[in-house]
Amino acid sequence: MPAPEDLPGQMASTAPEGFRSGFACFVGRPNAGKSTLTNALVGSKIAIASSKPQTTRHAIRGIVHRADAQLVLIDTPGLHKPRTLLGERLNDLVRGTWTEVDVIGVCLPANQKIGPGDTYLVGEIANLPRKPMLVAVATKSDLVGPQRMAEHLMAISALEEKLGIRWEHIVPVSAVGDDQLDVLADTLVSLLPEGPPLYPEGEITDEPEETLVAELIREVALEGVRDELPHSITVVVEEMNLREGRPAEKPLLDVFASMVVERDSQKGIIIGHKGERLRDIGAAARHQIEALLGTPVYLDLRVKVLKEWQRDAKHLNRLGF
Ligand SMILES: Nc1nc2c(ncn2[C@@H]2O[C@H](COP(=O)(O)OP(=O)(O)OP(=O)(O)O)[C@@H](O)[C@H]2O)c(=O)[nH]1
């Protein structure tokens, strides 16, 4: 029997006949409504679980627990035009996640015409070696009338031929108006394989957001570094607060974080030539934090040297080990 660390695998528990379980993610251009949709589907049961070993680097955004199924929604950062190797690797990571999920919900907001950003994204999915099943989600249906929605659905449908893909379903939905959310949930669940729950409710670690954010930054910082450095870096989120005095619809989350290393030479590696590496790490981490928490983020990221912190009890205590 696999050890619990081998999750996500199959739980030892037996599930009811016909129980389905699996992974899905939502993709779409910025503002397409992905986060709102995830939150609406997961509802009050939102649980940001720490990633299990196999899914390290995949933030679990939420788990929809149902009597007949368990749907695990994975968060992926957006695809960005890569400017650096780090950027390329992050994109590879996103593509990697796409090939591992059972279903991708492509969010196409009804109040906007399908544009080059959307076709690029769907085209990228179409080019994957192993394509998951695709569901087109016409989001923000509350913002348009029937005429516009009909046009939108036709345009979505036309993408099949244009891009050589197949929509299993096309579902108009409004997360804000709570319209068709149940249909979308049923649709996604119907595409999951049969199998027992992957995460028992009780076993979800509800990590504090600070821990998840620190972990995300560490993962980004570790991309492309080798040898002893990975073990020498730890990340501490010193402070994380919504900035005061912002309008409610324009929140900004201030995150103050330090990457802690053991030696000055390591600090140099992290900072890079003229600070380039540190800037790349900061930018990539900020995108990931925003994708995870669904809020624009200001990230103040510094590098600190705590001599031999791994061997110093006082340092270890302070760092929360
Ligand atoms: N009217 C309406 N607005 C919505 C709906 N879903 C999301 N929105 C709004 O659209 C905006 C963007 O929603 P998000 O859920 O943050 O979109 P996202 O795709 O996660 O955005 P990024 O994180 O930038 O990729 C927010 O202002 C939401 O309130 C909907 O069903 N109806």
C-alpha cells in the first residue's frame, strides 16, 4: 500500500460505486473570472491544501467535495511571454500541469470578443502531447443578453475547427449571479475518471497563506539552482497585509519576504548579475502569488544571510523549524 506521502494516489478507503475523482484547472486570459469561479465552486469549503510530493509546484486551489465525487482544482499561474530561462521554466511548469489534469476549463468571458490571447492559449493546449479533455466556460453570462451570448457560443464553437480541438461541453456560467454553477460542476465531474477520493477531508492541511506564499517563493528561487544551494535557502514571509486606504475593488496585498541563505557567496548567486536574478525571482513569484490568492500583490523580496542557519538552533527556531 502506498504511504500517505505518495498521494495523490489512491486512498485505501473504498468509495461508493461510481465515485469519481480527479483534477481540473481553469485557464483563461487575465480577468476571465477563473478565481471567482473556483471560489464559487468550492464555496465555503475552500481549502488551500499544501501540495503533496508529486504535485509539488502545483498549488491546490480548492477541493470540491461531493457525495458522488471529489474534484481537485489546481491553480496554475498564467502563461507569459518568457523573457528569461526562469520564465521559460515557469511556462513549462504550467504546461506540465495541463498535461496532468483530467479536465481543463477554458474561461472565455461572454462580455469580450474572443481575441488573440485566447486563441494563443487554446492553441498552446492543442499542441500538448497529451491533451486533457476540454470544457469551454463562457464566464460572466450575467453581463450579456441572449443575442450576444449566442454569438459568443458560436465563436467558441468555431475554435474547434480553427485550432483542431474538441470541446466536450460548452457551458455558459455566471459565478457572480450563481447561474449554471451546478451544471458546470456536474459537467466537470462527469469527465473525471472513476476512483476513490484523493484527499480525505480530514487530511487536507489548511496551511496558513503565509506558508504557501513562502513555499511558492522558495520554489521559484530554486528553479535552475543546483548543488547545495537548494538546501540552504529558506523563505520567511515577514509580513502580509492588504494595503490600507485602497478602494474595495482595487485591493493590493503587500508581502514582505526574505530569502534566507547561509553564506555571502550564496547571497550573490540569488541576487545575480546586477540584481537580475533577484528581479526575475520577484516577478515570477509575484505572478504566482497573485494566481494563488487572486489579489494583486506588491512583493518586497530581500536576501538575508544567516550564517549556517541549518545548524544553529536559535536560527532554526526563528525560522519556524
Ligand atoms: N459580472 C460578473 N463579474 C465577474 C464574474 N466572475 C468574475 N467577475 C469579475 O471579473 C473580475 C475578474 O475576476 P477574477 O476571478 O479575478 O478573474 P481571473 O481570471 O482569476 O483573473 P486573473 O487572476 O487576473 O487571471 C473580477 O472583478 C470579478 O468580480 C461573473 O460571473 N459575473
